[in-house]
Amino acid sequence: MLRIQENMQILSNLTSKFPTFLLTGIPGLESVHAWISIPFCCLYAIALSGNSMILFVIITQQSLHEPMYYFLSMLSAADLGLAISTMSTTLGILWFDATEVNLDTCIIQMFFLHGFTVIESGVLVAMAFDRYVAICDPLRYTTILTNSRIIQMSLLMIIRSVVLIVPLLLLLKPLYFCRENVLSHSYCYHPDVIKLACSDTQANSICGLIDLILTTGVDTPCIILSYILIIRCVLSIASPEERHKVFSTCVSHIGAVAIFYIPMMSLSLVHRYGPSAPKVVHSMMANIYLLFPPVLNPIIYSVKTKQIRKAILSLLLAKQ
């Protein structure tokens, strides 16, 4: 009888609707987490300062109050949200070995993490449409992309994000977790959490698939279609110099698309088809997925966009 009670106690400890998850830093390198935190701090500092600077110059410089730069400010805001949503748990692990997180905290983090990811994907589509209109129908550019239409597009991105992410996260609440609740990353990631559930996750999987179709499944073809139409328009231009000039206006956006979608798809593939991959691979892919876009986007747009570069330089020189 005593043995049965002990087994029941163990089962009740393992099976819970209110579990505590353990986040993972860099597997195998726990003894040097303090040193590893230095490059992470630098990357977060670059992400926060770079995106804040772009937001500031676009807001304060009247010459940048154009559709292209409005969309760039949305991209910077989404990148700021992505960086901030994981900074506390990542640095908490590296500095203080603070690995424990409860389900509610996980859900809150995932709301912002996945929410800003969906918003950024939508912004990249809007930027592709902006480039298409600017190149293929320049005479109607200002009449198509009016301020009111840009506001409508931004609201649509936010509403889509909330409508898709909230049901996905609410479906986590009824689940039971009965395994060793160790997550693969330094933050809560929905596919990672789902793998630890012991109850039926079919509804979660269906909802996740619907979200994937309505985000990446819609946004990626829209971006590809925009560039097919852009290439068709550019090839009709006789002068090679003009073709090069027109294509150069798309370089920054193509770079932003690549550094957003490639790591995201790579991380999804690692989760789906690479369960036997070393834990350090999961950890590195997860950090690349979240840190690359916020760090590289401000650098790409500052280097490749003349107006942004001039505005930043004038702002920095004015303070000296």
C-alpha cells in the first residue's frame, strides 16, 4: 500500500497542468556561460541600438516620411520586439543560470515571440508590394500607397498576428506534461513545448499547421510573385545602367527576406527532421533564427539605403 502511494506521488509530480520548464543555454558549455554572454550582450546591444536609431531618424526626419520608410520603421519595430522578447531569458541563463520558467510565463513569451515573427513576415510582404508599385507603376505610387492605406495594412498585420497566435497558445492550457520538461532553447518555442506534452496534441498540431499556411504559406508566394513581376518590368528597360539602378533599390529588401526566412525554415526543419541532431545544433539554430534579423537588418539598410545613411550620419554629427 505504501509502495502504491509513493508511485502515485511520483506520478502526480511528473504529470501536471502547471509544469515548470527548464530552458537550455549552450549545451556542453555551461561552465563558460559568463564568457559566452559577452558576444550575446554585444549582439543585443547592436539590435536594440540599431533598430532604435532607424525608428528615431524615420520619425524625426521629414524627408523620410514616405511609404518605403514607414514600412522600414515597422520592420525595425518588429525586430525590436523579437530581440526584447527573448533577451531576459537568454541573458538570465548565461548570467544567473536562471533556467526555470512556468507555463504561463512561457505562453506570454511565445505570444510576443511568435506574434512579432508573424508581423515581421507581413511587413516583408508589404515591402515587396512597395517595391513592385515603385518599379512597375511609379506614376500611381503615391495614390496607391497613401497614409491611410499604410495604416490599414499595419493594423491588418497586427490583427492577423493576434488572431493566429492567441488560439494556438490557449490550446496549450488544457495539456498535461509528464516528461522531463527540458526545452531545447533559451526561450519558449511552441514546437519545442508541444513535444513535451503527454496528452493529445492533435488540435495543437492542426492549429499550428493552419497558422503556418496562413503566414509562411501565403507570405512567401506573395514575395516571390512580387519579384517575378519586378524582374519582368526591369527586363523591359533597355539601358543596362537603368536596370542596375532599379535592381539596387531591391537589394536591402532581398537581404532582409533571406535573413528572416532561411533561419526560420532551418530551425523548423531541425525540429521536424533532426531530433537526433546534437543539442548544440538546436541551440545555435534557435539563436541565429532570433538574433540575425534584428542585428543585420539595421546594418543592411544603413549601408545600402543612402537616405537612411545620411540621416543617421547627420544625427550623429549634430550631437558632436
